[in-house]
Amino acid sequence: MVTQQIPVVVLSGFLGSGKTTLLNHLLRSARGTRIGVMVNDFGDIGIDAMTVAGQVGSTVSLGNGCLCCAVDASELDEYLEVLTRPEARLDVIVIEASGLAEPQELVRMVLASENERVVYGGLVQVVDAAEFARTRAAHPETDRHLALADLVVLNKVDRVGEDELDAVHEAVSRLAGTAAVVRAAHGRVDPELLFDRVVPEGEIEGQMSIEDLLHGDDDAHDHPHAAYETLSLASGTALHPRRLMEFLDSRPEGLYRIKGFLDFGAADPANRYAVHAVGRFLRFYPEPWAPGQERLTQLVLIGSGIDGDALRKELDGCRVNGPQDAPDEHSMWGVLRYVQEQESDPQQSDPDEPGRPADQD
């Protein structure tokens, strides 16, 4: 069986953008999810124990199953080792970067970690909507940071008028490229955007049938409070690996997360494949089908500003359409390039495109 890996999310943004407020919101909204926090910024985290600790090398329990560490960036791997010990039983780790940190370096460190218990969970860039123009003028590196992000939280939207907000959103979206951009006030984003709520094994919340996915009511997926959409797929028809990889390689702007399990049918009848995608990062985890286990594909797609109808059609086109459509012997090659065991190849990934083979740019 596949060893469960812990997503490591990098949370960055310039001083005053609202990173700590967002982090506090995540901790308050954990609902049973055990969060490990690594703080590389000594702002006022709303946690008494952390405020008292307030120094590099401190580790405290937050009382709700979560842990918090104050660390120097050079100690990142050391503390990943501490937080990923089985006895900590953490579900996700969030690294809050210093407001003047270089997020690309933190991402590189996570990707370069030799800790087999962690997986990259994405770079979340927090932007102050009210101060965006001034921040960008004072810190030209803003453009580069946004281009690296997997998810952008446009924060403090309650402090600007509608026309100004639309203009800032358009500018941020242009700089962020394919990253999802969601609006927030006081850092209040749905934690599901960053990490999974703890649910029983095998359960995917909001699961729908393939018919619902292809012909369902779009209003059922509307989340205006968070400005993102969720599409779910449950299908007893195997997917064609080559066509699925074409879909994943060209996934549209705003499609931030993909998670679930895949049945490739005759292309690999012995295994089902867990899939984990965040931004441009992609990884598959094969594991044997359990005896008597129902062979289903179960997927959840989360994004902002995504075209649900187009995604439904593309996913429908990934299904195997009868014996004449059976995958050939080479069809799994694209999938296997993203299986963890093969990522030790130095040609496998480009640090600026996390999880993506360099020759696919």
C-alpha cells in the first residue's frame, strides 16, 4: 500500500498582506484536521503559546492537535523531520514565510527534501488588494512571486471599491498566469482550497455520478463566499491514460487542485492510481486493488473561474469507449513519469515548474 504523504503548503506574501490572519483562520477552521505550522515570520500569531515561545527552535502544541514551530529557513528539513514523525499524526504542514522571504527558495527546499513522508502542497501567495499598486512599486519582485504561485489569495477585498477591485484582480490574474485567484476578506478562505478535511478513508465529499458531472446543475457547485468551484467525478468506466495525460498537461487556468483515484482498466489491471495535483505539480501513486474492491475512478477538481462545461466534456473524452478503444502497451508511459520512484532522475523535473518534466515546457 502507498505510504500516506503529508502535503507541505508554502504560504507567502509581503509584510501586511494578511498571511498570519489567513493562517489563524485555517487553524480555527481545522475541524479535526491536524495542522503543523512552521513560522519563518515572527508576527503576531493569535496563539498564546507561540507568542511566548517566539524564538527560533521553539516547538509548541496548540491544544487542538496542531503543532507550531518557529524556525530559520536553514532548519526547514530538520523540522520537517520532526513534524512528520508518525506520533505527531499531522495531516498537513503549512510554512508561513517571512514577508521578505524568497518563496521560490522555500519551494525548492520542499521539493528537494529527501523526506519520503512529505509531498509538495503548493505555493499560496497572499496579496493585499488595497496596497497592491504600492507594494508592486516598492517590490518589483512581486511580479515574479505571482508567476510562481499555484494559488493567489487576493485579500482585504473589503477595503477597496468594486471597480478598483476588478482592476487589481485583472492585473494579479495576468501576472499569476495559470494560477487560481480567489478573493478574501480577513484571510477567510475555505481550507479545502489548501488541504483536505479529515474524512473517513475512501470517502470523497460531494461525490457525484458521471451523469451528474456531465449534465448536472452548475448552481450545485457554486461557492460564492470563496469564489471557487468544485467538480466531482465517480465513474465505473476506466480512463484512457494517454487522453487523461493530455487533459492534465493542458489543464486550464484557475484549476488549482485535482485529487482522487484512477482506474486505467486494461492499461494496468493490477493497480489503481491515487493522483495529487496542485498548480503545476503532479504526482501519481499506484497501489494494488484490494480483493473484491469496486473499480471506480473518483476525482475532485477545485479551481477558480474554471469552465465547468468544458471540463465535463474533456473528462468525458478521457473514458475508454469499448474494446476498440483499448490503450496500447505504451499508453502508461506518460503516467509513470510522474510516479514518485522515477523522480530521482535529474532530468525529471525543472525547479521552476514543480513536478513537471523539464522537456514538457
